[in-house]
Amino acid sequence: MTGVSAGRTVTTATCLLLGLLALAACQERPPRELADSIYHNGRVYTVDPEDSWAQAIAVKNGRLLAVGSDQHVAQFRGGQTVDVDLQGRMVMPGIHDMHLHPLKGSIKKHYECSFSSALGMDDILQAVADCAAQLEPGQWLRGGQWPSHLLKSERPPTRQLLDAITIEHPVFLLDWAVHNAWVNSHALERLGIGPATANPQGGEIQRDPNSGLATGVLFDNAAYDAMARLPAYSPEQNAAAAALAIDEFLSLGITAFKDAMTTSDALTAYRTIDREAGLKARVHTSLAWKSSWSTSHEEELANIEARATYASSMLRTEFAKIMLDGVPLTRTSALLAPYLPGDGHGEDFRGELMFDVDELNGDVAWLDAQGLTIKIHATGDRSARVALDAIEYARRNNGDSGLLHEISHAQFIDAADLPRFRDLGVAAEMCPILWYPTASDDARAAVLGAERAGQMWPMRSLIDSGALVFYGSDWPAVVPNPNPWPGIEAMVTRRNPYTDAAASQWPEQAISLAEAVRVVTINGAAAGKSWSETGSLEAGKAADFIVLDRNIFEVPIEQVGDTRVLLTVVGGAVRHRSGALAGEGSP
């Protein structure tokens, strides 16, 4: 009896001791975090270093609490967790479009005379006439976008064509590249452009070779100088236009973007939205540098000086933009080999730089020293080389700042310069999305030669050389809208995503779909200095993701361009919804 009682006493004491230890351990262990929302039963393409797939994600305080199997993520479900059944839909990180002009595009779409660049001359003139009929006499008629290939047509843009429509309104129409303007005689008079007006540096007032009078076409900085003198839109109009643009971006799956030429009006508009309503997408601003888009260089310096006062968790302002040349079709890209003779240019014309080389080197080094990541517009192979030289100069004089400077467009790159992107730590921006045959091909071949005109956008070569390649649409230039999906398809096919045509442009430069997804997600995040924050779906990162109407890896590549975004989430908040997703709740 004594032995039995003693045994029971020992057992009771042991259990009590173990219970106390367990209680102590529970008190030391932090409570299990419970998700605000869980998205499950999906196909989640994470774009992590292994390009792995998952089934579910858990979101807590705007960040990804967990990414993995349904079973793994289910442990973070609590009584207050919003549960969303993805019904097998594909989920991927939000798209980063790192070259847009949101204010320009949205103002054109909502406030101006907007027409498609696919129209012919007669339809464009009719659209302008319809717009003129809605304006008061003397009011500016502004808009676009006319296709640049009309410059090489039998009926090119002239002031007389617009004069025949209206003499009561000054007319200013940008082309589809947003580099060149078409104006009427009333506009030339209001702008003070006459027979004695000199061409600005980096621009040209096109003139009739016989009379010497302006034809009505203004190239590059001549167009931008004129645009800067047009009546300004109000701060309220700018903020409303920016907000409308952001909503459109979100509907297309764009969760982060870079305004590629940010002047004071855009910078103020973003700050207004950020402070009053909150930015729904992540915004990066490339502050204009010595640009005709700006009111003055003093204003640009003031924006750079005050950039931190505009910045927030959703608005990053530590970027700058330099325009180094124009576009090939108008012979304003700076090339290593001459253009074909024509348009008053001889056999050795190679285009011109908008900056003196020594000035560019000094400016790039100064901006780099200020901690600004620089986007340099360089469509020609010579301008690309000069831009790389300037970045090399900055590295040599400042040391390696670690800033991932950018060659914007990177349309023509000489083979000798391909490894310099990797060696100098320079990113190549592929923009716009015309990696395929277009209506401008014949006109481009007429100035470049057929072989060179067909060898643009060397994506495969840049990636293979070790360069970081990222994406920008350049909307509203060239592309009709900021929809990224046709461009993603065309990166893979190098064929026109809008037609069934079998023709391709430089198919050797095609990349895989997995590579294209990285280009538009994590690589864009790197260009925005936010790769540790977003661009892939990994625990700890911001909950920025999109839900698609199809698995782009399981449909024919020709259907990727038709992809629709059902849900866009930024920082855990639903910012766009199209079509219901069944579930127990809705975040």
C-alpha cells in the first residue's frame, strides 16, 4: 500500500511539474499570428528565385504573412480572417511599368482631342474638325496622336491641312511617339514661331525648302518648347487626371509605375493624391533634368532639392530623367552609322545628341552624387554608347554608388556595348512594346535601311550578357493604352499580338514567358529600388498581387495578350475587381 501511494505521489508531482513547464513554454512563445485575409485554392506563381508555385497566400497588415500550400497557409486562419476562394485562378506579383507619362496620357484621354494613331489622314482631319466644333473661338485645340509614318507619306502633316479645318483655333497635336508636334498657322503665330525663329538645341522647326516657312511640324525640343508655352491645366485637373490614370493602371494589373518625365505639375498631383486620398499604386518619379517639358531649370533644381518632402511609403522621388536623343523615324536618334540620305540630309548624317558630351558626363556624375537613379533616353546606338560612357565617368569619379542607372528604350545597342550594362551595373529598359512588325516598318526602313530597321530591341542578347532588363510601356507614346499583356506576349513571339500575321521581327531576340514575367515584375522592382519590398510573392514582402482570368503558362502564347485582370491588390487592399470571386468574404 505504501509503495502504491508513493508511486501515485511521484506521478502526480511529475505531471504537475511538466504542466508548469509547458505553461511557461507557452507563455514564452509569441501568440500565433492570424491573417487578415487568406487567398486559397489558387495557382500562385511567386517569381521567387526558383520561380516556384504555391496554392495560397495569407495577408497581415498589408504584407504577405505566408505563401505556400493550402494546408500550410490554413494555420494562419482565425475567426476574423477574410477567406477568398481563388477557384483555381492564377495569381502573380503585380506588374511594374517603369516608363509611363500618366499625366500626359490621362489629360489627352479625358481633356483633349484624342484619336487613334491607327487612323489615316482623312479620319484624323475629321476627328480634329469634330473637336473644333465643340470649342469656343480662340480656344486651344490640343490632342493627338497622329502616326509618325505619315511624315513619309504622299500627304504628310502640314499647317495648311489644319488651316483648312479651323482658323479660329490654334491647333497643337502630338504624334504617337510624343516627340513631335503638328500645328496650324494660328498656333505658329501664338507661339511666336516665324521665319527668323532659330531651331532649339535638340529640336527642329521643319521648313519648306523653297519658301523657308514653317511647315507646321515641330521635332523634339522644338515641340517641347512649344508645349511648355501652352496654357497650363489647373492643379485640380492634374490631380484628377493622375487619379484616373492610376485607376486604369490598376485595372490592367499594374501595381507600381515610374513617371518617366516628372515635372512640377505631376509631382504636385501625386503628393495631393497621396495626402488627401492615398495613392492606390506605388509611384516612382523621374524628376526632369534640363528638359523642355519643364518651366525652367531652376524649377528642376528646386524639385530635386525638395524631393524628400514629397516622398512617402507609396511615393518615391529619388530618380531623374535625361533626354539624350529623339526617335529613329524622324532621324533624331543618334547613330553610329549614317542614316540613308534624304530629307535634306547627306550621306553621312548620323543624328544629333541633345547634350554636349562633357556636359552630360558632368550632369550624370552630379546627379549620381545626389543619390538619384538616372534614366537616360537613348534610342540610337551612338546615344546608348555615350550614355554608358557618362555612367562610367560617374563611377570613375564618384566610386560605385550602387545606383542602378538606366538606358531608356535601349532600342539599338552595338554588340560591343552589350557587356557594359552588366559591367557598369546599368539596367536596360525595353520600351515601348513594339517588338513586332508594325505599320511604321516601311517608313523606318526608308531612313535606316531594311536590315537595321528590323533589328531593334535586343532582349535576348541583353539578358544573355547579364544585363538586368525591365519593362516600360511609354504610354501614351506609341502604344494606344498602357495594357501590358500584348507586350508580354510579343516578347515571346516577336509577332504582332493584335493580328494573326505570321511575320516576326528579329525572332532570335525572343525570350521565354518565364523571363518575360520576371522582366515585368521583379526586374521592374529592381529598377524602382524596391526589390526587397515587392516584385515577387514571398513572406515578409508587400501584398502586391493580381488574379488573372487564365493561367498564362497553360494557354497558347497567342492568348496571353488577351489576359484580363480579375483582382488587383496593393498593400493588402483590393484596388480593382472585375468579376466575383466566390468565398466566405471579400477583403
